[in-house]
Amino acid sequence: MERRVEDTCHRSPALGDLPVLRVGTMRNMTNGGYDLNLLVPLRALLEEANVTRAGQRVQLGQSSMSSALSRLRLVFNDELLVRVGRDYELTPFARLLLPQVQATIPLLEQVLAGDPAPDPATAHRTLSLMVTDYGIMRLRGAISTVLAEAPGIQVDLVPLPERPMESERDLVTHDFVVAVPGIGIDGLHAPLLEDEYVCLVDAKNPALRDGGLSFDDFVALPQAVAQFGRLHFTPADRRLRELGIDRREPRVTTSSFLPLPSIVAGTDLVAVVPRVLAERLGPVTGTVGVDAPFGAVEIALKLWWHPSHESDPVHVWFRERLTTALTAELAAA
């Protein structure tokens, strides 16, 4: 008989709304004990919600991961993952279990490493950041400062999710997402920096008049567009869509901002890029950034993370040091 979620967990006053598993809800795996080796595949299965991806993540074959899932279903007396069409979804109990697993495993790792209260600056950890190339350009100095203070910390920089409207899993499986609001990322966040979009053209483009570009000329020029995913729309994309400007079939597409100055150089192409990027790369590519004729569009870059990371001391230390270092860098510029 399937057990109701309410029968398997209770609320802890110390942890707010976080469900706390009763010991009695887990079946013994060995003589009165539990197989802690199942915690790693458990976390991967809950975060990936997919047996194949979870196996790849922890370097287990499909059969081994399926076996681990079967054993975990016995442990918790719950299916954990159920098929919905061609995909899997977490059961209600599994969704309640996920944040507890995420909070528990780092604590166990600290205890087993003999350092139950580690100094974040001396911890050994890899933190993953989903970020664009423009974000890397702007955060490079601050990240270098933080890494110099914590030699044991490593940073893994990966592209933004192609489907930000489904970003909850990305926030769970990665430590941070660096992105603007309004694209579908939803979580806790801290401000990083501000910029604005400009139109990038070759310095000798005949459409330039008095150092500017008219709206009609912008629309008429062939477009070079950075596309980060089929459902990923930047604030500039949204503004242009509101004005009825269709850039779905540009002359040139890239998967990032940084190549655009070199691509636009010597052509009649126009691109929409962050102002700081145009100022830094324009002089070396012969391109210029001019005020956007479709009105000012702000770039408010933020650091996003999942609530399950909120109590992780290394996570807290890194984001506080990153924002502090970036603030100092911008103030000195």
C-alpha cells in the first residue's frame, strides 16, 4: 500500500518548513543499519529526475543506477520517480526529500573528512556557475580575487540553460546562475552589476549619422544576433518583440556575445550588445557602440541560487566574497 507523504515526515521548528524524515520511515538495508552509499545516487536521481542522466553524473551504468533506484524505493517505501510520458517526475515525497538530502550530504562529507566546521577559505570544493561569456568578462577579476583567497576552491563555468523557464533543476544541480531577471530564472538572488544595450556597427557603416543610428536604419540593416537558446529572450529581445521587430531569422547567429564585434567588423551588420562589451572590444575590432534607437534597455545582472544552498557555509562565503570583490572593483574603475 502506498504511504501518504504526511505519514512519512514531520516539520521541524528549527528548520522551518523543511520536512524531516522519521527514522521509522526507512527500512533497514543491513542488520539494523543503512547503506550510506545510496546517498550519492539518491541525490543524483532527485536532482536530475532521470535515471540515465543521474547515472552519467555519478559514473554508474544504467543497470547499476536502476538497481540503486529499486533499493531506494524499498528504503523509503515510495516510488521517488514516476514516468510521465517519455520523462520522469519526482513524487510528492521525493520533492519534500530533495532539500533534506542536499543539506545532509555536505554535512556528512565534512564529518567524514574530519572537519565538521570547515573554514570556507580553506575548503576543497568545486562550485559551478552558469554564466554567459559577457558575464565571465565582467566577473573575471572578482572571481580571480576570490580564488586567490581560497586555493582549495575550484570554479566550473558552464553555459546558461537553454530553457530558463524550466530552470529549477539547473538551480538545484548548479551552485549559481548569473543572469538578468525576467528570463525565467526563479530563486534567491543578489545584485551584481548594471549595464545597458547598445547597437554595434562597423565604424565606417554609412548608416551612422552624427554618431547615431536611426530606428529605420536599425530595422533595415542585416542583423547579427547572439542566441542563448530557443526559449531564452534577453531584455533587448523582449523590447524588440514588443515593437514588432522580428529577429528570428538574422543574417548571422552566434551562441554568445563576444564573437559579435569581430563578426560585425567590416560589414553592414548590426548587433545588439552590452555597452561595456562594445567599449572594450570596439577599439580593437574597428566597431562602435551607439545608443539603441529603440530606447534604453537596462542589464541588471544578478547572482541566483537555489534556497537549498542557503545554509551551505562555503556557498555563503563564496557569494559574499564575490559580490564584495566586484563592488570594490567597480568602485575603483
